[in-house]
Amino acid sequence: MELEAGCGGCFCGLRFRSPKSRNKTSVALVEETKKTITSPQVNERGETASLPESQNPPPSYLHYINHWYGSPDITTTNTLWTPEKPPAYSEEEDIPPEVLATMEKHLKALSPQLRQLSLDIWGRYAHDRLTALMTSHGFDVTPHYLGLATAFRAAYTHAPTSKSPNEKGAARSTRVIGVNAEMDALPGIGHACGHNLIAMAGVGVALALKAALAAHGVPGTIVLLGTPAEEGGGGKIQLLERGAYREMDACVMCHPAAGPENSAMMWKSVAAQHMEIEFFGHGAHAGAAPWEGQNALDAAFVAYSAISALRQQIKPDHRVHGVVSGRNWAPNVIPDYALLKYIVRAPTWAELEVLRERILACFQAAALATACKVKISMDHGYYELRNNSVLGGVFSRVVGHQYGMGMSTAEGINASTDFGNVTFELPAIHPAYAIRTEPNGANHTPQFAQSARSKQAHEQTLKVALGLAAVGFKVLDDAKFMAKAKEAFEAAKAAHEATTSFASDVALAHGE
């Protein structure tokens, strides 16, 4: 057996308001969205894309659940979601109103350009389009960054002679804020996770920050990273290993999702690992001499059945899911090859490592039972997401006060991202925010791909971009604030290490 290392993917699921509690306005908005989404769409290259009619729609009770997708809490199904009052600014953590005004004005001016960028990426143009745009705005751009064909780095440094007022006249080195621009699509259904919006948001944050640094005489460096292959491939993990994040003091990004209108959330992703399992057997005539064969398809389904049985004994918040495929299969030929692709998820990486060993045993047992050989390949594992509480507080206050966005935190959302690994290395945040979708059309569906190119999604993304730009400005402008963010990061790191040690002790005590 050959072992290498896995990766994980992105968002899935849906949470909407209950139909009983929606008002006429929200019904009209959904109906308007349905008309837009179900009509044939023409992209910038003149290609028409329409959505297939569902032959097996989910039951009606799944259509309108008043919560963020992925949450097991269904007790509030018939209750309107009401955003909490935004927290008051503290004297030490506020963003000067004139700075917010500068960035907001700049984002509004850039809106048509950013909208076109999002549509271009939605239409499959990403790396070259993004690098050309950032070059045109005066950033120092490195395409194909660190050996990744579709990664890039775009950097800008502002170094005024006067000191920032928050530095109290002391000499200082320029801090660096990182911004991520995801850009990859999903096979077959395109931008069904809205990465066109993530890339657009990253550009908006970087350009708004540049304008604020220049207008208010604040020193700092902005680094926009183009991060490909989040949907299986671990692009950020590869960049992390190659030193792309080493220069950064903090990093920010965001993600669109289905959720309550005009809301955002500090979510906690789960750890994930992709696996590819290949079974190698021996072909034979299925009718004349089946005893001469070693059936790789049987091995695949023994493994599939073993994992299905194992699900009864795994925790409710753990996930295992996969698909089976082969090559040149025919019913009168014993299959000599089968390929399984699986993803294993758990709330933490420590828990995932324990669960992964139990899953591997199923594959090994299937090979033994069928006299087939097995090859198990894994790539980078995705760690759980740890949002920095200090950075997140600024984001929440800005979008709450400026736009009345409801903020929440969530546990139990079983989606994964390679940005989780970044949050283990430096202070970072990755808020999710709601865009308008149709029922049962949340992330990783063709319907969400259409929602990700809507005008409403664009407008919501600009709001979030302002919140992230405010966080970036605070990081660059305020040494005390950055120190607090670093302290929160170190505290979370220490708590994680203690939990991991405890989980390892428990696993060892149970012989795992």
C-alpha cells in the first residue's frame, strides 16, 4: 500500500426563512431571483447557460429553514431571524469615520470595474485578468507565483515620511496585511461556490486600502494573493509551505453563502481530507471463467459497504462521503480496476486523524477480502478554521454600523477550506456572508452559480469588502491593536495544543 497526504473542499447546504414567516417583500425578492436564475444566461463570450429542471426536488420542508446552512439547529424553523444590535465601538478599536468614508467612496467608484471583473472570472477568465487589473492600479505583480501556474502575488507599499498618529511618533517597520483572492470553479457547474465574488472582494479590499493609506498618510504594505485550487488541491497550503504568508502580520478573506438576508457570520469550518483509493484486480470472462478474476469493483463496494456500516458508530458531527468510478467497465467482464474518491471530515484535525485510521482500515480490509491490491493516495489535509476574535470584532462593528448587517457565530457547519491552515499560522479572519439564492440552491449547486453573478450578490460583496478593508487598515495603522490580535492568536493556539494533547491521550487509551 502506498500512502501520500488529502485535501478538502468548500461550502454546501442551505438555510432560508420559513415560508410562514416571510413577508411579501421577501417573497417578491425570491420570485424575482427565480426569474433571473431560471432564464437562460449569456456570458461575456456570448455563450448561453441554462439550468436543468430538477427531476427529483427535495421535500418542501427543506426549502425554507431560517438558519445558516449546515447547522443542525432546526428549532427556529418558523421564527424570523432578527439581527442583533451592532456592538458599540470602543475608544481604542474604532475606525476613523473619514477613513471609512474614503474607502467606501473608493469602492463605489470602482463598483462597475469590479462588477465586470467578477463576471469575467465567472466566465472562466481569472489569473491573467486579475494580474492585468492589479498592474494597472500600480501594484507590483508576480504572476504564476511560487511555481503555481494560476497563483499570483500583487503588492503595494505606502511609506509616507510622517508617522501614523497611532504610532505616537515612534519609529516602526511597515506592517503587512494579506488579502486572499480565491478564483477556482467547480467541475461541470462553474462558480457554484461564488469564488468569482471572493476574488472580486480581494481586489476591492486591496484597492480600497491603497486609497486609504495614501489619503491619510498611513504606512503599510498590502499583499493580494491569488489562491487557486481551494476546491480540492490545497492551493493556500502549498503557498503556505512555500513561504507566501511568512511576510504577513494578518490575513483576511470572505466567502458568499446562502443565509438570512443582509447578514454575515464568523463560522468555524471543519477539518477535511481527500483520499483517492485505487483497487487493482485481474480481468476475466464473467460468464465463462469468473473464478479467474479478481474483482476490483467488488473491492470498491466491500469498502463502500464497510464505511456505510461504520457510520453508525461515528460521531454525529463527523462526515465520510465518496464516489466510485472505473474504466471500460462492461457487465460481461470482471473489472480489473476501480477508483474511489472520498472526503473525511471532523470538527478538528486531531479528531480527523483518529477517524481517518478507521476509514483506511475499511479499504485495506476490502483489498484483503477480494485478493486485490490497493493504493491509497492523500494530499494536504485542511485544518479547521480559527477566526481571530480581535480582527473579527472590527469587521462585525463596521458592517453592522455601516450597513445594518446582522452578525452571528456558528458551530457545526460541516464545510471545509484550506484557509483553515492559514489561520493556524497567523491572525486571520474568513467571514461568510449571505447572498440571495433560490430554495435548495445554495453552495455547490448550478443555481448558486447563477446567484453568484447577480447584482445583489455584487452589492453584498462590496459591503463585506469595506469591513475587511477596515480590518486591514487597523492592522497597518495601530500597533496596539495588532498586538491584541497577536495575543488572541497565541491564546487560541495554546488552547488548541492543549485540546490536541487531550484528544491524543484519549485515542491512545482506547487503542486508536
